[in-house]
Amino acid sequence: MDPSSLDLNHSNLMLARTIDEVIAQLDVIIKRAREEGSRLGYFATLYRNVTLKVKEGIANGMFEDGARMERLDVIFANRYLTALESFQRGEKPSHCWQVAFETSSSWSPIILQHLLAGMNAHINFDLGIAAQAVAPAEQLESLRHDFDQINNVLGGMIAKVRADVEEVSPWIKFLDRWDPKGQSRFISFSLDKARSSSWLTATIVNITPADHLPRKLRILDDGVAILGSLIARPKDLLFKLALRAIRLRESNDVRHVIDVLSQV
């Protein structure tokens, strides 16, 4: 597949078949976002970095079944790619992705909010569905070890992501000082909890009869969307003031922010 042929504004999206095709399609999204100054590029850049680490982990034998992990990565990524295409065509993706993508069009959320809104939709909703798709029925439990290994990949990236964000958002470090509990409330789903939530989603999808599944997924989607809305628009007044102060000191150069987040 020629990545330059991808047009997310039309209905000709070719689903990725390999992890390299996932990376190629993310490159196209990031390039376009950078050219257009779109904050959609923030999450796409983070996601590309994670995908590169997963690819590296597969090559290094981190997972019990590398081929299956690549299939999971591809199914997982295609949910994001399809949701983004739908949104850019003016259609309605899943509710949680609609919230995340709409957040990208607003000036006020800080960079961390953009990243977390995307992570919320993709981990808390998409990941469990993708996991069950690659390991349905009695196969699901055999995936658990490799599923949990992704925590190690993400855990190793946390310090770098925080450092990158601080480079373009110098006051983000004061969030803890403003309200010691504020950041933990804001990031109410740690990566470990998000992974646990997504495994629960996989289990629910696995045991739900096919005729009941659409309704169950709508309920799950709405719940994740509510959390996404709280990430984008927190209710606590003092916390909102802290976020506004941080935002006023952040870089407004979207291209620069994407370049900083792209550092590997």
C-alpha cells in the first residue's frame, strides 16, 4: 500500500494489514495534521510512538505470541483509523471518539487533555473489543499475559511523554502543587486501571450473546464518553483555573508541539 494514497476525507480508507502499514497510515495522519496545524496530530503522534515500541517488543520476543500481538495491534489501530475517517467525513464515530475528536477542535484543553481524551477512547473502549476479536471464546484467557505486557511498554514511555509535554507546556509541572489530589483526579484512570478496564470490556464482549452485543457496546461507549467529557471539561472550578493558567503558558505552535511529541 502506498501511504500517500490515503485520503481520510473520503471513504477509500484501506485498513491496515500489518504493523508497518499502521505506522505508515499514522505517518500520513501526522503529516497532514502538521501541515494543517490540527491538534488531531497530538494523539496520533503519541500512538505512533507506542506502536513503534510494540513493534520493537515483538521483534525482541517480549510477547508469547508475536504474530498474534501484531494482529491485535492491527485490529486495534484500525478502530482508531476508521473512527477518524468517519469523523472527518462528517459522520458519527463511536460516542467516546466523537468526544475525543471534538476536543481537538477546541483551543482551551491543554496538551495533556488532548492525549488523555484519545487514550481514554482507544484503551477503555477499543482495546477490549480488539482483544476479544483476536482471541475469541476460550482463546481469550491465553491472551492475558501478552495483553498485560503492553503495560510494560507504556510504563517505559511515561517519563518521556511527561518530559516532552513539559518542554512545550512549562507550567504542567505545577499542577501537582496547585492541588496535590488534582492530577490524580484528572488522570482518574491510570494506565494499569485502564488496562484492567479494557480487559473487563473484552470479557464482557466475550460472554455477551451476539443479539445483545450492540446494546451492551452502546452502554460501554456512553460510559467511556462520559469520562472523556470529564477529561476535556473538568467540573472542579479550582482545577479548571489551574488548567487555564497552564494553557496560557503552553506553546500555541501546533506544528512545534507535534515535532516535540514525535521525538523518539
